[in-house]
Amino acid sequence: MEDNYKVVNGEYVDLVNAKSYWDTAIGLQQVDNLTPSNKLYELVNEHLEGKKNYHDVENDLHQYYANSSENENINSDTKEADLVSVRIAQLLNDVNFRLTKNELQCIHAFLFKDIFPQGLEKYVGRFRDVNIRKEEEILHGLSVSYSDFRRIDENLDYDLNRENLRTIYEKVDNILALARFISNIWNTHPFREGNMRTTAVYILKYLRQNRIMVDNSLFKDNSKYFRNALVLSSDNELNLVDYQYLEAFLEKLLHSPEKALPEIDLNHH
């Protein structure tokens, strides 16, 4: 039998959309106040010029940090921003996706491998086994009411099954329904850290799977807006659930890129 297949060495890189993937990846680091290094930007340019693939970029970053361990300007936050950025860009480049809990865990494991500090490594790619809270400026120091850890699987099963059923009857990009789905996934907060970045990648890959191509670069300058919109749309200790900002963000992302985002009034909530 003749072998008509060719073995592909390396990885496929979508250079047409690569800049959008990088813009998204780097922008999402802002949600945790992380800033990538100048080294990453150098490597991004080489990638966009077709000189390196994602694997090359990550290898170069590891080498850079191995050789810079004594540089006082290098810290773990910068390293995290760099490595998670290249991994997000790589995942957005990859078309494979399934709307499952396992997919959510695989994304988290890929993004945060060797990133979590000592003591939290066991939570990479695994759902948390403790209850958590986090003070939010947008909630005046109160917290989102995250899911009890004992109900994470149940909550995700419910929302994923409902989303799969919903899309049989209506379009995936129904703004209100999509906003509620995204909010519920994030509100469950299945992981100890990295929930927002994981959720964003998960949703963008979900949209792409359904042939909905969006300008991912909206996240470049608006990732904190996206996070605040998620906080306000989730069950929280302020007992105020407001979907308008998340819906506005999705409307701009999916249908009206020219439309301005409404300002979130911190004093109003």
C-alpha cells in the first residue's frame, strides 16, 4: 500500500491570526496585574516573522530565565506572564476542542504547568478541594460567592449539559444566553488560581469550534473590564447580579467591534 500521508515536523502556525492570538494572550495577563518581559516581545516578533514556532518561543523563554536567575529585574510574576502568554497563544492557534469538564482541566494544566508556587502544584489541572473567597474592588472589598468545592462537578455538569442542549435549538452566539453560560462557568471557579484566563481560552475555543471567528484582540486592552464584568454578573456577597457589562463586552466581541463599552461605575455598585 502506498503511503499518501506526509509526516509533519514541528507544529502548524496560523500566521494570519497569530497577532490576534498574541494580543489576547498578553492582554489576559493584566487580570492578575502581570507584565510580560521585553524578551517575550522580541520572541513574538520572531514568531510573527515566521522564524520561530510556539515551541521554539517557550524553549527560548526557559533558557532566558535559566540564564537570568540572578538578575534582580527578573521575578516569578514576569516569568509567569511570559510562559502563560505563549501557551495561551498556542492554544488559540489549535482548533481542537470539546465542550467538556476534561477540556477545561486540560487547558488549565497546559497553561499553568510548573507555574504554581510550592504547595499549590497539586492543583494544576485539578479542581480545588477547599472553599475560597477573594476581595474585589468592584464589590467594595466583598467577594464573589464561588461554588462550594463539593459541588464543582455537579455545577459544571449542569451548565455544560444545558449549553449543549441549548445549542440544538438556538445559535451559539445568542448574547444573553452566552453571557449566562460564561458567567456560570467562571462563578463556579473550579480552580485555585487561573480561573479567568482558563475560562477566556475555553470560551474563545468554543466559539471557534462553532465557526464563530472573533477579533480576539479585544482582550488586549479590555481584559480587566472582562474580569469586572464577570464579577458583577456572578453571585456575590453584595447580592447584586448585573449582566449588562458582560453582555456589552460579548456584543462588541461578536457583532459590533466599533461599539464602545459602557463605563463601569465603581461607585454605583
